[in-house]
Amino acid sequence: MALSVLSTPLQSSHVITLLFIYGCVCTYASSTETPNHSWQMEFSKMGAVNPVLGPNASSVFKCPVRRKNVRWEEKDVFNPAAVVKDNKVYLLYRAEDKLGSYAGTSRIGIAWSEDGVSFNNRLPSPVLYPAKDRNDKFEWDGGCEDPRVVESPDGGYVMTYTSYDGTARLCVATSSDLFHWTKHGPAFGKAFGGSYLNAWTKSGSIVSHPMPDGRLVAAKLNGSFWMYWGENDLHLATSQDLINWTPVMAEHADAVYRGRPDHMDLPTAAKKPLSVLSPRRGKFDSNLVEPGPPAIVRPDGILFIYNSKNTACESLPGYRCVNGEADPNLAPGTYSAGQVLFSLDDPSKVLMRSEETFFKPSEDFEITGQVGNVCFLEGLVFFRGKWLLYYGTADSKIAVAEASFYDHKGMPDRRAQARRERGRSSTETEPIDAEVFSRKAKSRGKSDRKVAEKQQQLRETDDKIEGNSTLIPVQLSESEDEL
């Protein structure tokens, strides 16, 4: 796959060539909001296996703060980070008990799977939780929420999470094995003389390089590590060590920082954090925008999946807005998701942004739960030839979606897309990826001989594609069917 990497900011009057695949050119209009969705990744919910993780009332551990045994994950589990390690997928997830005053105390649990969907292995105790330590004044009794995990260049792991005592604070922890974590306190604790220590800050997504083996390794761009963070607007921060972070500041002194829609913060007397993405009136992200999984570095930019909330007009019947404030196609207060492509040269520069949500609640367990109408995306990994996206459903359970037509960099994969096109032109209506075909054929009772013949045909065709020097276009269309 040959790619032209963007080396200068996009101009609105230009059309930038991003992708050459065997011959003709795939182009993307360079508007920051474009109807061409081919730069976005397409995911399909794995309905047959969802939800993949739910509450467990049998898990008991002795809380070091309460000094008694608690059923720490009996109420809800949701909002997981995902990590590929030793050819397994590990989920580090938020779990709630029924005791904490803020709808339960949150702790971080861990589960792992050989195939990415069957999480039969689960530690009975949390791996990160409030304790009598340096963070207890920030974590009790709301707890430790919403982890996101990447690998550091030295091979260890870095977790960003939210501590909650009535105020949300973005915190950092590190580990060498995912099971034992060292807390380092608030991410912005040392920034600007501690001005941000008590500001509402949360949801840190560290920009990372996706590796062929599925690891997400924190990326240095222009000499620094970068992190998107915030709830309401998205902001940026930089670091040299992945532990101590400094918000990127706005240049104009009249900037306003609002940690969340109903929470005004004035952490500094002068400049405020730079906003790189804001809510949009009348769209799916009209109320707030918030980081999703770790952002990934692609040849064409930084692909960032973000969570969002639709506006609810609480003074009106059914909370439905009537003056264009919200997306009328979504229920008031719905959490759905969008995608944005930032510049590699300037991580604050938006190149493209979703016009419509690509991921929204549709299943019963996404619509009904602790908080209804929520899909909250936090875990993203490349595993066994496809991308897996893990998300919280209605703040109650965990589910997964897949994207099978992209390489480990998150770019369209010519072989997988060619197989999809061949599948559409045949009587077979399902994607004929060899692994998927084998599994589904077996479930329908087809013989192993038939599967072997089909896989051999796929290998022979792939060999022809690999050796073909004639260029052909590959471009995803918004109207293409989900597979």
C-alpha cells in the first residue's frame, strides 16, 4: 500500500490525495466537515456475542478504606480500556458497587480473552481502587473511573483514569504487567504551579502508534507525547514522561474553560486550555464531546474516535428540543460517537470530522440500564487481523464491535476489501474472509472440504492481487452495506 503522508496543513480549496491502491487515485476533499466518509473506519456491532461482560455479584474483596468486604462489581461494569498482550485481549474496566454515595464507588477490574470476545478469565479483585494512599483525598468515595491504557516506548503501561470525589480529576498510573499499578496522582498536578489541581479534568486519550502485533505504543510527535482530554470541549496536553502533563493553552486571554457543560472552572487567572474540538448545535455532538479510545497515528493523520452527547431540553416535554439545538434523529441525552482526523504536524488542527454519528445505541442493553441511551467507546485494539472496539452500554455492561477491512495502521486493506467485493458479486451475502467463512460455514453444517476449497480459492486470488502491478481504486462509500 503506497501512501502520501500529509506534510503541510490542509487548505480548504485543495483536494488532497491520500491513498493509492493499485492504480487509480482515492481522494478526499479537505474540508473539515465532509460528506465523504471514506477516511473513517466502519465498525459493525458483534450482536451474537454482546454483551461480552456484565456485573458479577460473587466478586468480593476487602476495601482498604471501608475496612470490610465489598461486592465491588455487583452493580455495573462498563467503559473498558483494551490491551493486546501475549496474544490475548485484556480489558481493564470500570466496576461499581452499591455502597458509594455517587451511584456506587468505582474500581478498575481486569478480564482477558483468547479470542477477544469470550472473557471467561476475570480477576476476582480490582487492580486499581481507592485506598489509604496519595490519592485517597481525590478518589473517595466516587472512586477510579474510565481507564484508557497505552504502552510506553520502554515496554511498560500507562493508564489515564478519572478520580472522583465530587470533582473529576484526570490521573495517571503505571504498570509493568497490567495487574499491579502505581498511582502518580493528577496528570496536571504540577502544571502551572498546581493551578489545575482542583479543576474539573477527565478522560485522557494518549496519541499512539498502532503496531502490527496489536500493541498501541505512545507516540512522540515534534518531540513530545500528546494527549486529548476533556469533557465538554476537547483539549490538548503534552508530556515528556507520560506521567506529568501540561495543558496546551489558548493564545487569547479571554478564552473560557468549562470542564463540563454545567461546571465552570477558572483554574488560571489568564490563559485557558486550547479547545481543539467543540460541540455543534443541531448535531449528534450538540451537548458535549469527550475522548474515546487512544488516538492512533495513521499515514494521513491522527484518527481520533470521540464520544458525544445530544442536547436535552429539560424544560420541554420529553426533553425534546424544538429550536434546532439537538439532533432530532437521536433521543435527548443520547451518547453516540464520531470520528475526527487531526494533523500529524499540528495535533490541534482538524482535517476532517464526522457530519453524522457512526455509532449509536440500538440494542436493548444500550438503551436501557443505569443511564439509558449510551454507547461510550473506550477500548480499541488490532487483534488477529481486525480492529475490535470495546464500549460501555447504558453504563451497565460491556460490548464489542469489529472492523475487518483495515490494516494494523487503521488504513483500508486492499485484500480484505477485494474479498468483500467478490463476496457481493457472488451468491454469498456474508464476507468471505477465510477465518470468518470457516467459522460461519461450520455453524451452518457445511463440510470441512467445502471450507478448505473456499480458503484455497481465497489464497490463490490474494496471490494474484499481490503480484498485480495494475492500479485499481479502493474507496469506502457511506452507502455500502455493513458486513
